[in-house]
Amino acid sequence: MKICVLPGDGIGPEITREAVRVLQALVPQAEVEEALLGGIAVDTTGSPYPDATRALARAADAVLLGAVGGPKWDNLPREQRPERGLLGIRQDLGLFANLRPAILYKELANASSLKPELVAGLDILIVRELTGDIYFGQPRGVEMRDGQRFGFNTMHYNEGEIRRIGRVAFEAARKRGKRLCSVDKMNVLETTQLWRDVMNELAPEYPDVTLSHMLVDNCAMQLVREPRQFDVIVTGNLFGDILSDEAAMLTGSIGMLPSASLDERNKGLFEPSHGSAPDIAGKNVANPLATILSVAMMLRYTFNLETEAARIEAAVQKVLAQGLRTADIAEGGTRTIGTTEMGDAVLAAL
Ligand code: NAD
């Protein structure tokens, strides 16, 4: 088990340290090697995704990432920005499927901005296509046309790209509540009409899964109106970017949410859903649980170690039940602890 660890920027090093401790306690045979990605990589090598990182990431079975970015690098030329490192590694490793669970632990039901009775027990999985769509489409740019600046981007998907993300989503739904909702904007965008057609063509291969469709604007509303109607949602890169953040916020804490990005052979990059939180970096207050839960996803999806994955999730649940919280999820009657103490608590619960 070769695991490439990319701590990145901001709180990245603090939270990945705790996640690696949990990983090594549970799976001592895991070989862990660190490399640079993001702003720290720009500072050290001039590139947000240096060759040495590329080589290590390609050779690894899985990658664990903290987060990248921060105000220090916001004014660099676009190709040197930390986010380029993230897009670069996703593309380089062919990570086309992003899995983001939005789970609301009952101990944290009050953290949601929605009424607890609407969200208690929430368990949604958003499957987002990650390597296509308007984020990568050519042509793109800003140029002078008719004497004024003109900006343009191109949305496109071919049916093969839609089919492979569709299969990931159907398979995921099969392992859960067996309901899949495909989200598009077929009333306006031809690309997403093709998306809907291909999803319908796949459906007969998965007779045990119920497929439904929803327009993206309606989905954005339904997620705050009645979020528990969803089991698995599958959508393209642009819509998925927005809807997965919306679903994350239903749970009240971005510090709790892991994510997985997989290639066609389930090699993956695992990372928390949040960013590098520069406002709290280096203060030992960041919540490491999203990164620790990302290790659980790694064990489940890449290494097929379901028992170990479930043990980590149970340990996190136990720590919450003990009333231990980092500052971002603290409330009356709980005890606020720091990043390393939270790591200690999870290890003790394991
Ligand atoms: P953010 O997720 O970093 O922070 C948003 C808010 O949530 C902040 O108040 C932060 O303190 C808090 N927060 C986030 N994670 C937390 C944790 N684990 N524990 C406690 N509190 C936490 O989003 P942002 O402020 O929009 O972005 C900051 C930087 O992160 C930017 O440079 C952005 O580009 C980058 N970013 C990186 C990724 C990634 O690496 N995948 C994703 C999103 C944003």
C-alpha cells in the first residue's frame, strides 16, 4: 500500500498529520511518502505540481491531500496558482469521479442552518464528474471583439465521459439506498440533454436502482426544502461544484466532510471537502475529522478494507458522542479541543 501524502497549504499540514497517524495506527503496513503541492510547491520549486510530486503520485496506490491555496498566492499568474496544482493532479491521474458524502451525525444536528427535523439523519452522496465540462472545454478566453472585451467558455461532454461517471453513480447507488437522481439543465443546454439521454440508456443495466432526473435549479431548491429525498445525486463538473458545496452546508460543518476522487481502477485522491482555511492555519484549532474520514474513504474505495474504514467512522462517531469538539463544531455542553487532541481522541477511540 503506497500512499502519497500531499499536506499542501494553510491547515493542510496540521490535518493530514492527524489523518496519517490514524492510518498508520490501523494499517501499519501502509508506506507513506510526502510531496509538495500547491503554494508551498510554488515557493519551493516554482510549479504548483512539480515533477517529483507527479512521479510520486503516479507511482502511489492512493493520494491523501490536505488543501491548497491562500492569499499569498492569489496574485500569481494563473498557471502558477495553487489551484492549478489541484486541477493538474486530478487531470494527470485521470480522476474523473468525485464522491462527496453529506452526512449529518445526530450529535451535530443543531449545527445545520436548517431545522433539525429536516436534516437529522441526512445521508446524501453527490457524484460529480471532474475532468470535463465547461471547466476544461476549449475554446476559452477573453479577447477583443467589436471593440469590447468578450469572455467565452465551452461546455462539452462526449457520451463516453457521461457513461463512465454514470456507471460510478449507479454502482454507488446500488450499495446504498438504490435511488439515483441525475441533475442537468436539459431545457436550455444541449450538452445536458445528451447527459440525460445517456443516463436513461444506462438505467436498464441497473434494474435494482431507480433513476430520476431533476433540473439543476430545482435541485438547488430541493436540497434546502427536503434534502432527505435524495440518496445519490450524479451531475457534471460545473453543477456538481455548486451543489456539493450546498449539500455540504446542510450538515453545518465543512470540517466534517471527506471526499474521494477516483480513476477507472479505483485509484484515488482523498481529501477533505474544505479549503486551506488560512484564517486559522498554524493555530492547532482546525478540525481534522474530514481528513481522517477521507482516510476511511481511501481504505473503502481503493483498498477494499471495509472493516477498517468502518472502524474509523465508528471512532469518529464515538468521539462526538463523548462530547469532544473542535471549535468549528463546538456548542454548549461540549468540550472544545485542538487539532492534535482530536487526533488523539480518535486514536484512543480506535
Ligand atoms: P475554506 O474551506 O478554506 O474556509 C472557509 C471557512 O471554513 C473558513 O472560515 C475556515 O476557517 C473554515 N474551515 C475550513 N476548514 C476547516 C476545518 N477543517 N476546521 C475548522 N474550520 C474550517 O474556504 P475559503 O476560505 O473559501 O478558501 C481558502 C483557501 O482555500 C483559498 O485559497 C481557496 O482557493 C482554497 N481552497 C482549496 C481547496 C482545496 O484544496 N481542495 C478547496 C476550496 C478552497
